[in-house]
Amino acid sequence: MYFAVYCLDKDDGLARRTATRPAHVDYLNSLGSRLKLAGALLDDAGENPVGSLLIIEADTLEEARKLAAGDPYGGADVFKSVTVRPWRKFIGEWLEGV
């Protein structure tokens, strides 16, 4: 089953996000085939990150929440909220290397 992980940064989270990004990327890479899609949510100008959106595959909502909780951004106090919801793919193909 797929899950959308929607994370919004704290207003003062940019410096912590930047400092923690290498560990965040390492963590995402460690998810292997469970990670289907990942990217930053951007401000209205399309310039600075204000959150993250992930699509992950897990057996249960509990497992998906554990995977989301393992993101180093959470431990670095970057996020003000993290929402994990079941998600159903409808149209489109997974993009590789975009």
C-alpha cells in the first residue's frame, strides 16, 4: 500500500533543514524501493523549501508512520507537522532521476 507523507516546516526551520539535508538524503536512500517519490514543497515564489512530500510503500499505516518518524529532519526539529495518509496511485508513472 502507498502512503503520502506531507511535512510542513517550522517558520524558522530553513537553517536546520539545510544543516540536516545530507543525513535526510542518506535516510531517504536507505529506504530503497519503499521510497517511490520525494521532493521539497516550496514557498510561493518557488525558491525556498517549506516542507517535504514523500510517497512511500509500506504494509500498514503504522509502518509508514515509523518510516516517516525516522527522517532526520524530524529529529532536527525542522517540521511543525507531519501527516501520513494512505494514498492511491491513479494516473501517471513513477519518474526516475528527475
